[in-house]
Amino acid sequence: MKKAILALADGSVYEGLSFGAEGETTGEVVFNTSMSGYQEILTDPSYKGQMVSMTYTEIGNYGLNEEDYESSSIQVEGFIVKEAWRNPSNWRAQKSLHDGLAEAGVVGIEGIDTRALTKRLRDFGAQMGVISTVDFNVESLVKKAKSAPPIEGRDLVGEVTCKASYKWEIGGWELDRGYTRPRSLRYKVVAYDFGIKYNILRMLTAAGCDVTVVPASTSAEEVLKLNPDGIFLSNGPGDPAAVPYAAENVRKLMGKKPIFGICLGNQIIGIALGAKTRKLKFGHHGGNQPVKDLTTGKVEITSQNHNFVVDMESLEASPHGKAVRVTHLNLNDNTVEGMEHLEYPIFSVQYHPEASPGPHDASYLFKRFTDMIEKSGK
């Protein structure tokens, strides 16, 4: 096992051991509090541009299998763990975490104090970092971390969106059958791919949606030509203000078709309504975030992965301010976790109701979308 070093832009340095691919990588370092689901996290396109540190200590014990991937490949820029298991024990495992990262060319580091790293990110905020197995000069690594391009202002969506539109026809997974194909697809839905997770598509299909996925830059006019019953806006990586074309297209679609947005989709709706977004100190990443549904008074434990949120004050002061209602709040920091338009058939959430990984408390939102389509005249 070879030496590896993680250096942060603030000068913090952590020495550990290399696993996965050898080499050097940079990205914004964030921590994820999920206790399982590391392969779904690794393959979530929302993590493009970021290096993920897992707060749970043992990672890799059940290996990797392609059925649980959330995209076609591993998306993180680097992976940071306390202990990486090289010999998985699970009947569904197809390869080890080490082999999967190595094949994808993703650099990992293990054996560092991830608790200390988490506390630093919590206290001082997410920041750029570098993992290297080839350069052990601390001053050089810190300099590289400081000079790495930040997440803010970068269009990372363009790096993860599909190149051409396609149909999605796979539904939920069952133990004795694997992934299923629903018989009845009643609602024609166009899904904007800003970095969409596979389980979102599975749950849309399971809810009866005939889904066509389109690239992030697809114009509103092209979408309307497809004559959908509803429009879905997906999750995705990075700064929502860096994809103004997405908000412009959504602005043109408002009031014409029912719209449902998740995560980045929620932020894009906010911008389209005239609000601004802001960056959180260290973001929300994990499967245990408490959110209150203000419309019902119920609390949901949710899966989340985002560094930016819709600014509440700017939303209230926006042109649509009086017509928009905040529907969900994060109980840890009172940030916006969901909203709806009172005049147009539009609603969105900041968290991930499809989970994968995480709890299923919010899966009802997919039926809320199809109910909205029905109410709009399907």
C-alpha cells in the first residue's frame, strides 16, 4: 500500500494510504453522513467537481454492483475514508471498491482521521483540496489546492448531462425479478437531465410516467413540441447561477405545463422566479436530514446532496414572491427545502425523495406530481 496525502486550501494536511487509482486529483472537499450507500454516492452526478469524505468509518464491505449505480460511472473527483475494505462480502458484489475506483481512474485516500476532517469542514466550511499519491511536498500540494478552480461560477451540468435525448422504461427493483418494466405508462413526461440519478427515473416510471430524458440545454420550444403532460427538472452538480440557460427555459415553460423539480431543479425554479441562490457553509450531504412539510406539519427524514440553496429573502422580494409559498424547511438550519407556485402547477423540493441511498419518507412526491398532471387536465 502506497502513501497518499490530502491537502486543503487552508493549509491542513492529512497523510494516509492510497487506494483506487494512483495519481493526483483536485476538487471541493465535502463530507457525507450516510452510514451506507457509498456506491450510489460515488455515482451521483451531483458530486461532479467534489471529493467526498465519508463520516462512517468502514467503507467498501459490500463491494460494488452495477445494479445500484446512479449513473453510468463513478462521478466523484476523489474519495476519502477511514478504512477501505478490499475484500467485500456480499452476494451481489461484482467488484471491490478499490477495483471500481481504480478502473474509473478515481484517486482515493484511507487511513486518515475523517472525524477531524469533518470537524474542520464543519467549522471552516467546504473548501478546495488535492489528493496525491505522486507529490508528497506539502507546500506544493497546498498551493495546488489554493489555485484549484472553485465550484462557484462553473457550469458542471454541461459535463454530466446526456448528449442526446433518450427514452427511459425501467421501473423499481424487486428481489426475485431485478429491475421491472411497468405495464401502464399514462403520463408523458419530459425530464431535463442536469445530472439526473437513475432512481429518479425509476420512480417516475413506477409512478406511471412515460419518460423522455433531454439534455440540459434543450430549449423550451423543443420541449413543448414533444407535447408532454408534465416536465421534470433533475438534480445536478455545482452552482445553479452558472446555468442561466436552464432558468431561462424554465421561465418560458411556466404556466404551460406542470413542473416538478428536485435539488438543482428546485434552485433553477427559484432563479426562474426571480430569486437568488447562495452557497451553504458546508452543504447538506447525507441520508439523515430532518425536513418539515409546512403544508402538513409532518417531519420527514430525507436524503440530501447540495451546497447551494434558494435565498428566502430574495424569493419573497422576487416578482413572483406573493405567488410562491415555501412548503418545506430544513430543521437543522431553517433553509428552504421546498416551494410551490400558487397560480401555476409548479412545485419542487431541495432534497432527494428518490433516496438511493437514504430513507423513503418522501417518495409520495412522485404521486403528487402525477396528481398535479391529472388536475391540470390530463
